[in-house]
Amino acid sequence: MKAPTEKINVRFYSGGKASGISESVIREEPVEIFLNNRRAATIACTGIHLEELAAGFLRSAGIIRVREDIEKITVSAEKSRVDVLTKNGAISKPGSPEIFVMSSGTKSKGSKGPKDSITSDISIPAEKGVEFMEVLLSSSKLHRVTHGTHCSALADTEGIIVLRDDIGRHNTIDMLGGYTLLNDIDCSDKIIVKTGRVSSEIAEKIWTMGVPIIISHSVPTSEAISILREAGITLIGHVRGGSFKVYSNERRIRF
């Protein structure tokens, strides 16, 4: 696996003086995802956790629904390529003759999450929303080094289980979607904690995962709020300085 950062020489200006320094920058590369030997997508990413990224991306698109749908995943970091073989050999979305080709941050036809809203009765005390964000921000090593990544984490009511960094906020959610898919993790009692804005695409990806609570350092879009309210997902946003706002389904927060 290639290193997620590269060292470059830059000129640093401070206090009226300039000097030469070496700085770590986050790597960006296009990774191609092939589905049953046909190119399905090219995703700009950091090039790490590619198996999870591919599985989660195809899950978000509705092509892979459960782990058993996957025959084999082969990662070639050198070629920046991931090959996914499914057991049914499908190369198009269910009910569509079209080859599936899209980017990570683009909605596809029919990509919206399950029709049924999430009814999980999981809840957390309000102070936990602040605590989770503090832990996330202090745990993101790549961001501390480069200041060039987004970070998302999967948590339960006790704490963070796993976190993923990448240049794309959509990618971090797909990585977690792939992680939970490949490890057969039930998301009905889980929480997503993330740094970036909550867009409609992010909302739909998390709905597809079946996660009932999102905690975000940033804010949502109006379309994301509409989707999350329909989906039955609780969104705690703008978590900063010990405060936050609840944008949807506040019943899961114990004030």
C-alpha cells in the first residue's frame, strides 16, 4: 500500500521572514473500480482502505446489499484499481439495463435509501454528542499531519469503534459502509461521527447503511435535512465549543 502522504519542499513565510521547510501533504490519486470486469467508476481518493471504499461505494449505489453478494474483491494499489466480482454477475443496477458509472459524490438514479424510515430506539445523553466530536477531532492523525482530510467514524453509545480519513467526505462514509458490510456489523444501534458538511448524498449513503444518529462538526444542507427527517435519522450538527444544534428527530437525544 502506498503511503497516504508525500513530503514536498515549500517556502514558509512568518514574522516577516521566509524559509524553506519540508511539509507532509495528503496524497490524491484516481482509483478505478471494476465491477465484474467492467469499469464502474473512478474515484479521487487518498488510496487507503480501498477494499472498504469499493464495497461501500457499490453498497451506496444499491448494487451490493449484503456481504454474500460479493464473490471476490481484489485490490491492486500499484495499478490504483479495485476489481469486484459479484455472485450474480450483474453489471447494472436492478431493473436498469444501463452500465453503472458515476463518481463518489454523485447521486445515481434510485440511489435513495430504504423506503422505510429508521425506527431504532437508540438514544444518547446530550453531552455525549460533544464528547464524541472531541474524540474524533483529536484522533484524526492524517488531518493533524496534513490538515487536508475529512474524517468519519463509526461509534456505538459507548465510544468510537473505527475511523477513516480521506480527501473526500463521501469516501469516508463509503469506507465505513464497506467496513460494516464486510464485517457483518448491524448498524441499527450505531452512530456516524464526521467532520464535513452533511449533504443530500451523505444523508442517502448513511440511510442506506441504516445508521440512526449522525453527529457532525459542520452543518447540513436543506435537502439533507429533508431526507434525514423522512429517513428517521437524528442529526446533531455544528458541534463546536460545547454546543450543537439538532436538525432532525431529536427524540434520540436526552437533554
